[in-house]
Amino acid sequence: MKKTLFYFRLAAQGLKKNYRLTLPWLLAASGMTLMFYLVAFLSDSDMLTVIRGGDTVRVLLALGRGVISVFSVIFLFYTHAFLIRRRMREFGLYNVLGMRKIGLARVLLWETLMLAGLSLLIGLGLGIAVSRAAELLMGHLLHAEEITAFSPIHLPAVTMTAILFLIIFALIYIRSLMTLGKSTAVDLLKTEAVGERPPKANWSLALIGSLLLIAAYAIALTITDPLQAVVYFFGDVILVVIATYILFVAGSVALCRGLMLNKRYYYQPRHFISVSSMAFRMKRNGAGLASICILCTMVLVMLSSTLCLNIGMRENQMVLYPRQEDVSLSWDIGHGWDEEAIASTRELIVEEAKKAGTGLKQVSGGRVAELYGTLARGVFTPSDLVFNAQSHQLSVVSLQEYNAITGKNERLNPDEALYMTRNTSWREKKLAVENVGEWTLRFVDDLLPLHSAAASLLPVITLVVPDANGLLATLKAAYPELSPWGYCSWFYVFDTELDEAGQIALRQAIRDRFVEEIRASAASDGSFSYSFTSAAANLSDFYSLYGGLLYLGVLLSVVFLAATVLIIYYKQLSEGFEDRERFSIMRKVGMTRDMIRQSVNAQVLTVFFAPLVMAGLHMCFAFPLIRRMLMAFGLANAGLLALVTGACFLLFGALYLFVYRATSHLYYQIVSDS
Amino acid sequence: MALLEAQNLKKVYTPRFGGQSVQALTDVSFTVEEGEYVAVMGESGSGKSPLLNILAALDRPTAGRVLLDGVDLNLIKDNVIADFRRDHLGFVFQDFNLLDTFSVRDNIFLPLVLAGRDSREMEKRLRPLARRLRIEELLDHYPYEVSGGQKQRAAIARALITEPRLVLADEPTGALDSRASDELLSVFSEINREGQTIMMVTHSARAASRAGRVLFIKDGKVFHQLFRGADDYDRMYERIHDTLILLPSGGDPA
């Protein structure tokens, strides 16, 4: 009993004395616990059962839970190695003073138990304290109608968290024991003073890293098809991660070695010390720096894309579905509009609305011909639907339809046309359609309710011509093999007096009757498609998917950020301890304090900002790929993505700078101790 | 004029937060002539290290002054004292103080690089020095790859490459085995014969016996000094030994 108390007190003292090391780690471990608990709790929240699309969010959160748990294991395991390396010296001393290894193991056990207990206590405590706020925030983001009842302690989540983190701590303890077991007292005492092998440049590895990165960048730049982008994205991410690690570990040393070979450059006071010690530092910290770089990039990609989806898609929804209900019928362009089907569909809608007890308001819509093709130098060439830099959609509307929809009274000569654009800022005086004709253009800033959801994938030019049927006839003659590269669509949009549930029910009723009565006769050859959309249903689907993504993005960003900060902190701390000795030697050999400060400042700054710069570079090359991916989600606004990404990068840079300032202060404190 | 002149040096350490102040040096005066080889002996706590720190301009005396070539070290401004040290003094330390991030060559170049010398000149100065110290083959190795004696010879090369007026050595044999110590002392004797002024702090009688003159320090004062005269190393060793035996009793050794 007395003995147990002794080991306990030794462990407690050890943790307390090394607070500079243990406290940040404890905070990080608690943070991970907190985050895991929150995500586990939220993924099981009752609120998700009352939200439309709640299941999507549940899947997303479960995914996030998996990511956090894997990340926690790797991260806590990795950083604890740093902690234990510093403690081994102390254990060596105890060993020399006569404490047996079994005793040391008991001290370690108490330490690990204390760390585990504290992290679980703090993490779960805070998690339980803020879980309601997190749930309400999620409800707000997902536009939950109903605030569900709340039970403060969610037992399954608590159990899951406790089990995961106890496993992590058990792993950590086993690893510490193994380190302890295979070393003698003298080994332990000397753990830190092991002579470091000078870094040798591994040119071939550095070359491989560069080639991998170039390949990854090339893939990112050459993929233009949004669907392909989604497929290739994850492979490309893995390629970039590998390349980053190789480059930071081998490439940076090779670079320093290369600089050393240039004697005139190297033997200058400013470069001499920084280049040689950077070669050393990079070798040891390359992996850490690469991790920081990857984490930075992940945070930036997650935040900017999810944020962009949320902002951009909201806008998109308003444009795509300006009315409560949105009906569209599309025929193959060779087939043309089936006026009979259009008339009976309209009748059907009015009947069903009457049945539901509402009239139709704000009725609008019309006919539009949607053509796919490429646009280059003011000439549109019809083609199959492909995705490249020149892919465009040309929507052709007759002047009569345009005037009817907008209530205007525009007049046009046969060679004149009005035009509008979406997803592009294309502005020209003239537009030609290959083999069909050319029009003098006038820009009008109208939004016509004539967009299918697919329209958001491509830049769209809507052309209002005096004789749309004439244009189509010429087109058919010019392209006899008319195939699915274009559609003749009819849109019908309207508001009702119903509430959201009523709107969704009305859509369902219309759709059911349409399928039953009209679908079969509309077109038998399969070149017919239809869509019945209720904005209310769409919006809640949208909120649950993109709101869920954003929420998850923010949660994961917080976790990754905390990890980044801790890695940076440990780097500064360990480098401070290492440099303390070097400082005093250099001072004795005749280096002034100012010179030392300058040189160290330059090194620390370089080492510190290399990951951020690299992350920036990754972002630049990832940008086209992310853009394509977002296009697959239906978001083609590159300007918005650029803006959001830039803003995220600046915000992140500011935060990074703050962490740098705070930790370099600690660094100077350590080195000036000597 | 003497190369180095210490006049009535006194050093008192006062703890920052009150407490008992410690008098490390009471009153130390001596001179070193150009080309001399002087050893300073004394027990732990006798004030050897504070004295060396003051001579090296790493620390300032509480009272008294040090003149190097007639220049008062007290009057040199803080911001140029490192330059002064680099240009006029060479250091050899007990634990070598080589930087593990540099190759042996770059460790030796360090003071010259800091002084902003041309890399060809550095190479020119290094060649004869490396030959004399027998470290030519080690130049591209890293400190952790070479033996203690080799490290210390590299450190001597670093001290000599600036062609200093005075070499200050602090227990240079302290971390070496007896063979490496003998080798090192031969190197010192050799460079002294070529005209290099050396001042060495040591508590090894064997090391001190190589010097031309031995100063004994006790309780912060120069207690006694021995001149070699015509004696050989063994005779000198005996005389130092006899003096050391008398030292603790405080008797007059003469």
C-alpha cells in the first residue's frame, strides 16, 4: 500500500515537473476525446431522425467518426513517443539509483493511467457540457424544424469514446514498456545524447519525390471531366501525400547538400550556419514538417470546398428552382416538343392542384432547346456532351417565349439575338453556330426559369432568337445524325398556397399520375425524360447534405488544427533544447548574440513556413481538381471557389502566424536559459 | 610590453535573489610575455574557471582589469567583444565544443566564416595546419565519427586558424585518455616552440609540467609560481607535485 503510494507520487511529480511536455499533450488528448465524443453523440442524435435527409448526415458523421478515431490513434501514439523519449533519462537515473525495471514499469503505468483518466475526464466532461450546443448548431445548419428532447449524457457515445481511448492508452503503455524493456540504465541515461549521423543527400529519392509531385500535379491539371475528378481525387491525394513526405525528408536534405557544394554561397556567415543546421533539422523533422503540410492542406481543402458548396449551392437553388414546384419534360432534339403531352401535363397539374385545394400562382415556363458543344472564338460547334475547357451549353429560346416569360416587348431583326449567361462571364458582340448562322448580340440580365439541373455543370449561354423553330430546322439539316447532344425541353414552374409538406405531397401526386397516364405515350423510343421537383424537398435535401458536409468539415478542421499546433509546439520545444548547447558553443567561438539571433530566426522561419508555402502550392494545383469535383455537385462558380479558398488560406495563415509567434517565444526562452 | 597583463582581478558572484555572495577571485595579478607557455593550476573551486572566463572576455571582473596587447578588455564595447575575441583569442575546451552539425573542416572554418573571409583563403590556411595536426584525412568526417584526441586536435586547428595572439586552453586533456593527452601536449609544445603564446588551465600535474611556467591559484589568489628554467619534464613534474602537496596546508613552498 505504502509502495503504491510511492509510485503514484513519483508518477504525479514526473508529470508535473515536465508540464511543458505533458500539459500540451494532455490538452491534445482531451481535445481528441472531446471531438470523438461529440461526433459519436451527434451521429446518434434524435434530431437526425426528424430532419429530412438526416440519414445522409448520419452516414457523413459516422465517416467522420472513423476518420477521427484513426487519426487519434496515429497522432497520439506518434506524439507520445516524443514525450517518452524525454522522460527516459529520468527513468535511467532512477534505474541507476536502484529502482528495478518493474518499479519503473509501475511508475509508467501510473503516469499512463493518470494521463488517460485526465484526458477522458476533461474530454468527456467538456463534450457533455457542449454537446447540446453542438446539436443545436447542427440543427441550425441543417434547418431542423423541430428541436428534439435532449438527454445530457449519451451512454453509447460515452462508452464508445471510453473504449477507443482506453485502447489507445493501452497501446501507448505497451510501447513505452517495450522502449523501457530493451534498454540498459546507461542507454536510458544517454537516450538524448546519441550522436546523430550526419544527413546524407539521397538524390535518387529526392528525384523520385519531385517526379511523384509533378505527376500528381499533372493529373490534377489535366482532368477536366467532373465525374472523373471525383474518382481520381483520392488517388491523387495519396500521391501528393507520399511525394510531400519524400520531399520533406529527402528533398530538403538534398537541397541543403547541393547548397553546401557551392563554396562561395556556403561559406558566408549568413548561409553557413543556417544551411548546415537545416540539413540536420530537416532530416529529423522532415516527417513532422510533412505532416504539418498535409494537415494544413487537408484543413484548407475541407473548409474551402464545404464552405463553397454551402454558399454556392444556396445561390444555385434559388436560380434553379425559383418557384415552389418545377416540372420539366425533355425530348431528344431530333424528336422535338410533343405538344400533346405538354398540354395534357398542364391540365393534369391544374387538376391535382385543385384537388389539393390550391390555385396556381406565378405560373411561368416555356420551351427551350438545350444544345451541348464547344465554344471557341465566338463559334459554337454542337457535339456530344464532353467536359473540357471549351465545353458549353447553348440554350435557344424564341423571342415569343422570352417576351411571354419576362412580360417585355422586345423586337429583333432576323440576324439579331438577345443573350444571358450562367457560370460564365462570356460577353461578345457576335455569336455563330457552326453551319447554322450568326447573330449580332445584345446582353440582357434576365433569369429565365428554363434550366435543368444539369445546366449547372457547364457554362450556359441562353440565346433568344426571333425564329427558334427555323434555327432548329437548319440545325437538323446541318447535323443529320442528331443525337443526345441536345434536348427540346418544356418547363412549367409555379407557386401554390400550400405549406411545405403540402408542396411535397402535391409534387408526388402530380408525378404519380403523370407516370400512370402520360409517360407511356409521351415517347416510346426512350429519348424522353422528365423531372418533377419540389423546391421544399430539394432545399431540405440540400441542407442535410451540404450543411452536414460543412459541419463535418469544421469539426475535422478543428481536430487537424489542434494536431498541427501540437506538432509545431513540440518541434519548437525539442529544437530549443537541442540548440541551447549550440548557442553557447557558437558564442564562445566568436559569434555575437545578434548574429545568432538572426541566423536562428531565419532558420526557424524557413522551417516553419516551408509547410505553409508547400500547402499553398498544393492548394493552387488542387484548385482545378476541386473545381471539377464541385461541378459534379452542380457548382460551377470558379470565382466563388477562388474567393473562399483565398479567404480560408489567409485566415489559416494568420492563425499559423499566431501559433508561430507564441511558440517561438517559448523557443527563445529555452535557448536563452544557457 | 607584456602580451597579457592581469591587474588586481576580483570577481564576486551575487545571487540574483539575494543570499550569500561568493568571492571567486580575491586579487589576481600576473603577466604573460609573448611566446610564453603558462599553465594555471588549482583545485576545484580555486577560481580557475572565473579567471579564464575573464581572460577570454566571456565575463567581466568585479574589479581590476585585463590588458591584451595594451588594450583594456573592460573598455571594449559589448557589441564588438565577440569580434575581438574571434580575432585575437583562440580557445580549446575540455569537451571540445565542436558543433555536431558541421564536418570537421567546417568546424575549423567557423571563426573565419564568421569573420567573413574568402573561402580560398580559408582553404590555404587550413592545409598546413591540418598537416601539422595530422587531421588531413578527417576533414570531411563529422565530429561523432572521430576519436576524442582527433576531436581535440580539430578544436586546436579551429583555435589556431585565426592566427590568434593568445591561445586559451581550459583543461584540454580533461576528456582524453593518457595516450591522447600526451599527443595533445606534444602538439602544444610544438606550436609553442614555433612562437605561439599559450595559457592553459589544468589540474593535471603532467599537463602542467610541459609548460614554461606554472601559476598556482588558491582561494582566489595567485599563491605561487614555478619557472621551468633548464629542468626537463620529469623534474618539473616532481616540483609541481611537491608544490601541490604543500598547497592545502597553506605552508610556504619556497
